[in-house]
Amino acid sequence: YRSEIFPDGCMAAVWEPVEDWKQLYQSAMLEFDRTKLKDRVEVAQHAIEDRLRDLDQNRGGNSEECQQLRDALSGLRVLSREIVQV
């Protein structure tokens, strides 16, 4: 799901499958609703781990993306600890 606000003030919501790990990561990091946060974190973690596995199996990708993936996982781990503490 993503939403758009156009310059004229019109708002729109679009439902579409999200496959990019970056979008899932951003959704988790920007979620304010605690009832949805745990699920968003888990979905993002799985997507990131899947991408890391793909890169490892194909010996592809670049070191920059690998670093971004590791950084994202680290951020999600911190967020997960915060969820547990509350």
C-alpha cells in the first residue's frame, strides 16, 4: 500500500504488492501504529534476508547494496528491541 498527495490536495491510495526490500524497510521504520509494527519489522527482515541470500548464491550484487542490507538489518534489530521493551 502506498499513498499519494497531489499538488492540488487530492489524495489517493494504491494497493499493490511490494517486493523491494527498501520499501518494506521504510514501511517498518516509519510505522507508528504499535499493533502493526512487529509484523512490518518481520516482513522487512525476511525480505532483506532473502535478498542477502540471493546475492550470496549468485555471487552478484555490489558491496554497496550488501552494506545497505546489513545496515537495514541492524536498524530493524534496534527497532525490535524497542518493541519488546514497551
